[in-house]
Amino acid sequence: MDWTKIIQEIQDAGYSQRQIAEICGCSQGFISQVKNNYYRTQNSKSKKAISFEVGTALLKLHKSVQTAK
């Protein structure tokens, strides 16, 4: 899953990272980390994963902005 592309396309549709985070139930900082692939570069003890809920919310929002085009 290319989360960077998904988040960028949502932002291109006019959503800020803060708005995306509110919709997905996470922090703006986490959205930034995901977009910049930072969450993947951490060592295994501190590595963050995208939860099912956040991933599902991102995909749903992405689908809605793609449909609105």
C-alpha cells in the first residue's frame, strides 16, 4: 500500500494533515510520519504500524476524494 501517495492525493483534494488525522482518529504527527515513510525507518522496538482502523479510514477518505473528482 502506498500510503504516501494516498495521503498526498487526499491533501491535493484540499484536506490538511490535521483534518486527515481527525477523520482517522490519530495525530497529525503520525499522518506526517506515514506520509514521509518515517514510521518504517524506526528500529523494531519503536516501529509504529498503521492500525486497521487508521488504514481503513484513510482508504475510505481516499475513495471519497477520488469519487468527487
